Amino acid sequence: MGVVKVIEVIASSKTSFDDAVKQAVKEVSKTIRNIDSVWVKDMKAHVDNGEITSYGVICKVSFRLDTSE
């Protein structure tokens, strides 16, 4: 029987929401193996003088736990 764990992370990018999600996966991948999926829970953009300056996402990342049988 497999077990899946879910963690929540926040990431940002100066380029786009898509890039912010990619940054989240890139950072989580440094310490977590077996990532299955990423669900974008929330998004927001910071604005300065009428221009978007950064994009932020809150993601739930799911991954399979290693099992020893």
C-alpha cells in the first residue's frame, strides 16, 4: 500500500505565475523525491505604479513516501 504526503509551499517569480509554479517544484525537488503532482491553491500579483512587479503562488505538492517492504 502506498502513502502520499502533501506539503504546502509558497513561491514567487518576476516573470509569470507559470514560472512561480516551476520555481516551487524546483525548490521542493532539492529535498523531496517522488513528486507526483502540484495543485495551485492560490495566486496573487504584486503591483507597483500600475505595473505587476512579481507573481506569487501557494502550491500543494504531493509525493509518494518511500516504503521498505
